[in-house]
Amino acid sequence: MHIMEGFLPHPWWEIWWMISIVIVAYGVYRLSKVTKKLPEAKPLLALMGAFIFVLSALKLPSVTGSCSHPTGSGLAAVIFGPVIASVLSMIALLFQALLLAHGGLTTLGANTFSMGIVGPVVAYLIWVVSRKARLPTSAGIFLAASLGDLFTYVTTSAQLALVFPTAAGFFDAFLKFGAIFAITQIPLAIGEGILAIFLFDFLAKYKGQLLATMKVISLPITAHEQEGKE
Amino acid sequence: MKTQYILLIVVMVALFIAPFVISPSAEYSGADSAVEELISNQGYEPWFSPIWEPPSGEIESLLFALQASIGAIIIGYFVGFEKGKKAKK
């Protein structure tokens, strides 16, 4: 989903930067509120950042014969809400732009928008709906994480199609970029969904109380309650 | 370990082995660079280049590994810490 450095001309890179910077700024504000109100959530925050770091560093092979990487931002959105996931994603993207020449500074706004805003928002909405629909937790987490991942790449395809439409127009270009990005992403998104289940299950078991305080899950009826207290 | 976990791990491993079975002769280059090429072929010249680039593929994979290991250390620390805390009680 990385749009390479310099691949978004004026005025597009400025537009995405402006949108992203507003949301990330709001995310920073939310972040400081959460950590002030709930200092015990800080390790969880580090964990979510770490999950994004690992997943976005893994370039995995896909059935299309090319490689791409998952994002990890969906799980952060489920636990901390989408705008905090935006902040964490931007940090990972900045690391990659500066040290790996992966993505770029001019395209950081656009990349933050796809991986840090659209992906997390999609993941969060799916999680909320899955709760309402009383789906099993694992199913909700899986759908949220994998579709958040997939929609990140759909967004990148749309962002590029806006700038580089083919002779047949935006939609034709969108399909062309989507064929490369989104199709490649499908198995990776499934993998991300599975990894998210593992980590979330662990958290529900060991940090159930905290997740309940954060209103991620309603308190489980299990015996985990007591040890979650600290 | 729960059976579902084992099953999920098997699915995941299969997902990432499948590509090599389906298309063993593919290049497995990055989707990012495939798109980059597509755009460059339309005659687009990037107007800005990275301020620093890893000097070689080795350095690049070093930094990718560094990124992954930073994340993995934190996850491992967190998981071990919580498990240890619970075991103590």
C-alpha cells in the first residue's frame, strides 16, 4: 500500500497530508486523554504499535506471484478506536519512509490515510456491527482485522486511480491498480485476521478487565475477572 | 494448545506456501514496485526522491528485520510479563 516517494503530484500529496494531519492530531489528543485517564492501558498501546510494526515489516508471498505486507492497524482500531490507530500507523510509516525508502515523506499523508484512517475505520465499524449482531468475538476480530487490511489496499488503488486515470477513466484505472494491490492482499488479509485472533484471545484472557473498562468487550462471565484486577 | 489454534496455524502456513505451489516461477517482487512500474510506464516522473535509501538489498533487509524485531520484542515482553504475573498469583 506504499505509494512511493514522489509518486503523488501537486495538489494530491498536499490534500492527503492535510486530511491525515488533522485526524492524526485528533488522534494524539485522544491518545493523551486515554493514557491520562487509564495509565494501565499504556502497555496495551505499546503492544498495538508493536503489532503494526511487525506486520507491516513482513512482506509475504501471495497467489498472484508478488509480495505485499499486512498492516496490523485494524486490531489497534478495535481496541483504541480508529484515530489512535492512525497515530500508530503514521509512526510505522514514518520509520519506513526514513529508513527503508519505502513509501515517502511526500506520500506519507496519503499512506497514512489508507493504512491509518480508512483501514482502521473499516475495522472499527465491522467490529461494532459484529458486536451488535452478536457474532462470536473471534469472528468479529477476524473480519475487522482482515477487511481493514484489504480496504487499506483498495484505498491505495483509488488514490492512485484518481491521479493516474487511464484513457477509459478513473474506474478502469482503479480496477487496474486494484488487480495488483487488492487481489494480492486477499490471502495476506486472511493471515492478518488469524494473527489478530491469537493476540486478541490472549488479551481477553489476561487483560479482560482492562478491555472491559475500555468498553472493548463486555465483562466475561469467566473467572478471569479477578486476576485482571490490578 | 486448543485445536482451533492449531487449525488456524495450519491454514496460515498453507496460505503462504500455496503461492509457490500455484506459481513456482513467478518473480515475487513487491506489489508496490509493480504499481510503481505501471505508473512509470505511463511516462510519469516522480518529482521527489527518498532523502536516504538503504545502499543495498542487504541493508534494506537488515532494517526490515530490525523493524520486525522491535515489534516482536515488545509483543514477547508483554505476553511473558502477563503470563508470569498470572502464574505468580
